[in-house]
Amino acid sequence: MAAERDARPLTQEQRKAWSEAMGHEKEQTTDLHYGRLSEERRAELFRQIADGKSDKITELSDEAKIKLVDMVLDAIK
């Protein structure tokens, strides 16, 4: 879920809300435990930066959004 958060153009306040919805008081908790990149992914991101490209941000369907929110709500219950 943290990777999905990071793939979106969110404001700092939205990122904090996302982390709190995951049950984390601080956004750093989310980053520390869930926001790690694999070596392969890090290398790919640097290749994209060097090529002047960015990762495509995908849009979620309404059904996927509902499922995501349900998962977050279940996790914080």
C-alpha cells in the first residue's frame, strides 16, 4: 500500500493521511517499514531519470478504490 501511495502525486498532507489510515502515527513509520525499494527498482528509476522519463501513474477504477479503502479500514479496525 505504501508503494501505491508513492506512485501518486499526493500533497504532504495527503501522504500523512494515507499513513494514518494504515495505522501509523508518523509518515516515517510507513516509509521505514513499507517504503523500501529493491535494487532492481532503484536502478530502473535512475535509468528513467537519466532518460528524462517518469513512471506512468495509473488510474484506479472506482471498484479498485473501494477495495483499497475497505482494506485500509479493515487494517485499522
